Amino acid sequence: MKSAFFFAMGVVGSSTLDFLKGVNDSPRGMRLVGGSQAVRMNTPRSAGSMALFGGLYSVFECSMAYIRQKEDPWNPIIGNAAVCGFHWRKEGFRAVTRATAVGAAVAAAGQQVIIMRDKNRSLQKKETSSSTGSTGSFEARKGCGDQKGDNNPRSMDTSKIKQLGFTNFKKDYSGDVHIKSFQERGFLERV
């Protein structure tokens, strides 16, 4: 799922940037043609690269969650750092180290934004619940009330269901069987 999202993000972002770059690099009178040609040439490669990034990110993040047996902000940070290092592996140790540090910093900043957003939402929720006087949760009742059940027989009207073609119903079905069962087990009082 993340790969599809990253692919779509790569298509949109890359096509926009490639079009603008193609328009800028083309001579007068050929700008739209140059922009569309740049999109056709470069967007599939960029979108595929973004899809690969998303797939690897999912693999690394889920692997970290499995290895560490925790679901916390460190998993995306380590996952993003690993993906960035993996993408730069052919450029040498220094490039991998730099890409890993940048990937970890970007993911850490993103996780910090998420944490701050969640804290802000929880504070807003507390403020609204305290201003309305509710605690934000349901209070348990002490009982089910004083109303007693009646002794009328229960039955179910199945005429409309039979009109739709479902005919496998017992005639004169009564819920009394279940009520008696609950009474025998002590869940309901006998009347």
C-alpha cells in the first residue's frame, strides 16, 4: 500500500518538476512540447524510484518493529535511515553515512511533528471535555433500572422476509426459549 502511495506521489511530484524543467530548458515556441517530452522521459523512472523507496521503507520499518517487538517512533526513523543508506550503497561508505544521517534526521523531524500533533489533539480533547463537564468516557450505571419484564409471549413477524423469498423460518418462533435459558442460568430474575 505504501508503495502505491509513493508511486503516485512520485508521478505527481516528478511530472510537475520535469514539466517545469522541460519548459525552462526548451527554446521559444517549443516550450510545451519540451515540457511534455521531459515528463514522458523522466517521470516513469522517478515514480518507479519512489515506489521502490516506499516498498523498502515498509520492509525496513516492519522489520524493525518485529525485531524490537515495539511500535514506537524509532521504527520509522531507523527504517528511513536504512532505506536512504541502501539507496546510496554504490557511492561508497561516506555517501552511505551521510545519506543515513540525513534520512534519520528527516524521519525524526517527521516523527516529532506527529508527536506534537497528537499531544495538541489530546490537549484539545481534554479542554473540550472539561468545558462541557464530561469526563470523555461513559459512566457505568449501577443497575438496569426498576422496570420489570412482562409475561407477554414473544413472536417474530416474518411475512415481509418470506415475501423476499426466504422461507426457512420456524412458524411461531418465540424468544421465550432464550428468556427461560437466561432465567435458569441466573442472568434474569424469574417473574
